[in-house]
Amino acid sequence: MDKKIRIKDIAQMAQVSVGTVDRVIHNRGEVAKESYSKVMAILEKTGYKPNLIAKTLGSNKTYKIAALMPNPEQDEYWNQSIEGIKQAKEEWTQYGVQLQTLYFDLYDKESFIKLAETVCESNPDGVLMAPIFYNEALHFINTCKEKNIPFVLINNNIEQAGPLSFVGQDLYQSGRVGAELLHLNEKENGTYAILHIYDDIHNSTHLNEKEKGFKDYFVEQNNGHTYNVLSRDLNYTHESTLEKELSDLLNESTLKGILVTTSKGAYTVSKLLEKKGKNGVRLVAYDLLAENLHYLNNGIIDFLINQNSKRQAFVGISQLSNHLLFKKQATASYLFPLEIISRQNVNSYLNSKQH
């Protein structure tokens, strides 16, 4: 954040009056849509924030935000999310925001239910949640609504729940992009598989959306070729059973490509592909986890679609904090771009400030 930026500077850059900038920042009074968009673009670009300390600490008001998250020790993807929450804590604690992070077992619905009850009993001012278990999350969301607790969802959305904000990606388009990456330059008939590993598709809206996009892509390919599209729900914790299922798939002679929808599952598929040989099979997976980066650099994984879980969590907390502190209207659907990472651009991405 550039502390030298003033409201006057924002007004000049947006070519509006100082009064207009003031009304946008403090969410008061009517502002023309075009002017509002200009000011918000400049605020985003400069990272400008008003003097929050003077406005919030002076009232001695604190806001409690509970973050209900999967245990980061079970999956590096969620460990990156926790890093985003820690970053948000550094940003917002000085303004009177108290963050409490509670971890549930990624593979145990009962663990989520118990923690959700704990959160409800603590009566937080806001909730950040990764709704991994659809039905259980929906029940918790209804309780939040009854108590008028605003909530933000990250990673996967439950649209009918009406969150204050959803922070993540367009998961349907993500599945389509994964399919297109597998299909690049392919001119023959073939089999394409989408694999859901270590996660239950029947209780996970994000996996369903990815699969729908994946299948729709191949349905729309009217080029005279026939595509056999397979979906495999491999929610096993028994490694030998999982390896047998994957081996059977890799023995399919017409197999052209695999999309693994879970970031952790990519390691299992990559390890087996390395052992058996790629044999022309293209592999697309998710997220810049250490193991995935290893197999990307070794040529086993062809592309990674980065979901940026760290920034998702940071933005989610920021959306809640701005709403609670300033009654600022949150972005209902804060969608990240679908970042495609290959061996050619991975180092430049990792070295950038966006990672």
C-alpha cells in the first residue's frame, strides 16, 4: 500500500471530484455508475485505503471472524489457504479484526459438523468457510442466516446459499479449459478421463461443476471424431485399490488424456505415469503444490491450472473485514482468472509477487 496516495490523487487519476471519491470510499451518497467504476479501478490499482485506524480504533470496536477450514496438515493446498489467512491477519488485526481459525478433518463430515456447532456458539461477526461437504455446509449456512452472520465462501460456491461473497474460480469453465488442454492438437478418436481422487463427487459441488464443463467440451466438438469420455470417482484411502483402478485406466489403449480435479490426487497419478511411462498420455492437474511442481518440471504433468488458494483466503477475509468495518458492499462473485502454468512459465510465475 502506498501511504502517500491521497484522496485528491485518486480523484485526479479517475478524473472525478474529491467529493465523488469520498462518497465511494465511505459508501455514502449516490455516485454515477461510470464514476464509481473509475474510482474503484484506481483504488484497486493503487491499493489505497483510508485511515482505518483513526476510524475504527477510536471506537474500540472489535469484530470477530471465524475461519472454518480443512486441516492444513492433510493437504498442502489448504496449507496455502492458511498462509493467506495469516497474511490477512497481519493486514486487519490492527484495525480491530480478530481472526480465529478452526480446522476440520478433510475426510470426516462429523468433524466439520462439530466445529460448525462450535463456531455458531461463539457468535462471530463473520465467517469464512470452505464448503467441502455440501449438505453439512448448507445446514451450517442456514444457521448463519438465522443468526444474521455474514459469510464468505472460498474454493467452491453454493449459489443458492446466498453468501456475502464467493471467492474462487468459475469451476465449470475450469473443467472446459482442462478438456481443451488435453485435446490440443489431437486429430484422432480417443479416450479422455476426468478423475476425482480423495474427494467425494456426490457431496462436492466443485467437482460436479468441473466434470460438467469437461464433458460439455467434448460433446461440442463436432469435427467428425468420436470421443470416449470417462469419469472416475476414486475416493479411496487404500493406496493399493487406488493404484489398481488407475493401472486399469492407463492400460486403455485409446487413452489420450487425464484431468485430475483434486490437487493432491495429481501426485498419485503422476507417480504411476512415471512408473509405467506416459505413452503419449497428456496429464492436466491443479495447483502449484511442491509435488505437482516436481512432476511438471519432469514432464509428467503437462499443465497445471492454478487456483491460488492463498489469495482466495486473503481476499475472502478482506471482503468480510471491509463489510464489517465500513459496511462496504462485497463483490458477490470474486472470480480469479484461470491461470495455466507450464514448464515454460512456471519460474516466472513463482518469482512474481502474485504468487
